[in-house]
Amino acid sequence: MGIRLAPLSGNNEKYSNFLYVRLQRSGLLFRDFQRMVNQNRNVFPACTVANGGADAVVTGLTRSTTSCLKDIANIIDPAPNKFTSV
């Protein structure tokens, strides 16, 4: 188990491209996705999980649950037949 830091990761470009493709037509530029991956503490780990680099994300210490889930729900789809309200 370890902690991964976005600035030290070699996958930032991969995750930025992943978000760009996933959230197309949301009114954001590619550099906005790069900024999200590098600076948002929920987006980077969620991208890591979505791309198979991690098994789980631990979050919510300094932000509300709703805020964390909104960030993560943009990246990871909920399980089929599961209700989510964010």
C-alpha cells in the first residue's frame, strides 16, 4: 500500500486524455483536465482506479462527502442497478 502524488506520477498525460475523452462536450479545455488531474485530490485517485492502477480511493477527511462523490462520479460509473444520489 502506498500514497501516490499527482505531480510525481508518470501517468498524468494518460489520465488527462482519459478525462478529455470521457467528459467531451462539457465546455472544458484539455488544459482544464490537466489541471484537474494535477490539483484535484479526488480526480487523480479516481482516474488511477478507473485505469486499473489502484483498487480503492480513501477520501473525505478535509472535504464533504457530497463534494468528494461529485468529483468521483464524473470519472467512475456506479455499479449497475445501484442507486446513487449526488
